[in-house]
Amino acid sequence: MSTQVSIVEVAPRDGLQARKEHIETAHRIELVERLRRSGVARMEVGAFVSPQRVPRMADTAEVMNAVGASERAGDMVLVANERGLEQALEEGARAIAVFTAASDAFAEKNIGSTVAASLERFALIVTRARYAGVFVRGYVSTITDCPYAGPVDPIAVAPVAKALRDMGCQEIALGETLGKATPARIAAVVEAVAREVPISAIAAHFHDTYGMGIANVWEAVRLGIRTVDAAAGGLGGCPFAPGAAGNVATEDVVYLLNGQGMETGIALDPLLDAVSFCATTMGIAPTSRVYKALRSV
Ligand code: HMG
Ligand code: MG
């Protein structure tokens, strides 16, 4: 099996979407550019969602323009609805992500509809995006736990993943939104989903609230997943998932995979420079162990 793992850097989107403080657009732009310099090839640069509900993503068009996202197949934006798709296409997005969940309770809080209704809505959006030649990822959030309804049965995740795949999503990202699960629960979900979606089309998107993120990433890789989401500095969180911490940190994932003889194409030192930029210029404290080990004084 391949030793190459593709990391999708999500700090400029997931990492910043739930911040309480104002974020300068120039800082979001510089973060994207610094992350790129470390070798990141795929990155979520923003989201076309309701600015009333997620104000930190309101400058996504400006960020996309400044970083030349329309020229880069690896730059992705989240799209919540038809209007979001229009905006993404207008800005020349080459990759989008639609997002639903395995739990109705979370979907209703996050995107204002049940899972079934969201799938109906996204079918048209995905068809249109694919017709325009845009790469489409489909997220399934709350794969093991829902902040409102508790534990989620792995069997509930697979049909949502299959529905996204059937409507044309080229990649299915499994979102462990709360960062609570341990590897055995991740394995149960991955095995259930892999019966419906080829493992090469599955991505792991794990939050790290209980410190299980790195163990869960390794479990996913061990099971054959080769696309892993991570956020520099361990930034992240969803405004509609109370109690959830950031994503598993990119530098922790790169350190893990390097040590296990795998390749990511990302150089640790410039990546840590990007995390330092978050810490010093943006005032966002990193949570990662590797950053603390290598850069804290
Ligand atoms: P809604 O409030 O149910 O209804 O939004 P609406 O469609 O009537 O919209 C409300 C207002 O937002 C209206 O403004 C719309 O015009 C505006 P008003 O008329 O009141 O002045 N609006 C927009 N404006 C600009 N661009 C748009 C847009 N859409 C609406 N695209 C909606 C429904 C789905 C839009 C809303 O609920 C929404 O934006 N949800 C997104 C929430 C979100 O971004 N969550 C975080 C990302 S998901 C995540 O983090 C999980 C993930 O990381 C995986 C994991 O960890 O599990 C991906
Ligand atoms: Mg997330």
C-alpha cells in the first residue's frame, strides 16, 4: 500500500471559523501563503455560508482572490447552499465541499435541515458543480458522537456517505466533529463506510478534544485511508458543536507520518513558522505537542 499521505490543511477555514475575535483578512491570506510554502498542496481556504451565522468566513471571496485560488486545483471552499455555490463559481473555485451529518440534531443546528433534506438540496449543487468541472468533497459530520443526540451508530454513517458518493462527490470526508472517539470506534465507522465507498475516496477529518486525534489518524491510515485533514497549530472547531476543540494538528500528523516512514510532502520547519505566525501575529495559541516540543521556549 502507498506510503504517500495527502494532507488537507484546514486551518484557514475550520481553524478560524469559530474564533470569537475579529480576524484580519490580511492575516488569513498570509496564513494560507505561509502554509503553502511548507508544501501544503490541498487546503480549505474558506466557506461560502451565511455570514450572519459564521462571520469569520465572510471575507472568503477576498481571500480566494488574494491567494489565486482559481488557479489552484487544491484550494477548496465549503458551500452551504445554492447561493454559496454561485459565489464559489463566480470566484473560480476549483474544488468545493458540501457538508451534512450522520445526526439530524447536528444537521439542524449546523445547516438548518435534516440529513435527508440536506442530501436532497446538495444533489442539485453537486450536479451543477461537477458539470462546471469542479472537484466535490462531501462531508459527513458527527460520525461517532453528536453534541445534541449522543453516540452515533456506525451503521448510520454509511448510507449518508453512500448518498453523497452516489450524487457525485468524488471524496467523502468523515468528520469526527467532537474529537471524543477512540480508534476502535473510528475503525468501526471506516469499515462500515468502506463497504459503500472505495477507501481511496475516503478522507479522515478528526478533531482532537480528548487527545485521541493522533491515535485516530494512525488508525485511519492503518486501515488504508490516504487523505487526512489537519489544522496547523491544532486550530479549529465548529460554532455549532459546543465542547469541541480544534482539529488534529498538522505538525503532529506530519511528525507521526514521517516517523512511520510515510511521506506528506510537507516540511516541518516552515510549517512551524506558519504556526508561529498564528501565535505571535494573530494571537492564537497553538495546542500541538510537536510545536511545544520544537518551538516553545
Ligand atoms: P438559514 O439561516 O437556515 O436560512 O441558513 P437562510 O437560507 O434564510 O439564510 C439566513 C441568512 O443568511 C439570510 O440573510 C441569507 O441571505 C443569508 P438575511 O436575509 O437574514 O439577511 N445567507 C447567505 N449569505 C451569503 N452567502 C450564503 C448565504 N446563505 C444564506 N451562502 C444555511 C441556512 C445553510 C445557509 C446556514 O445554516 C449556514 O450558513 N450554515 C453553515 C454553518 C457552517 O458554516 N458551519 C461550519 C462548517 S461545518 C463544520 O465545521 C464541520 C466540518 O468541519 C466537519 C466536522 O468537523 O465534522 C466540515
Ligand atoms: Mg471540522
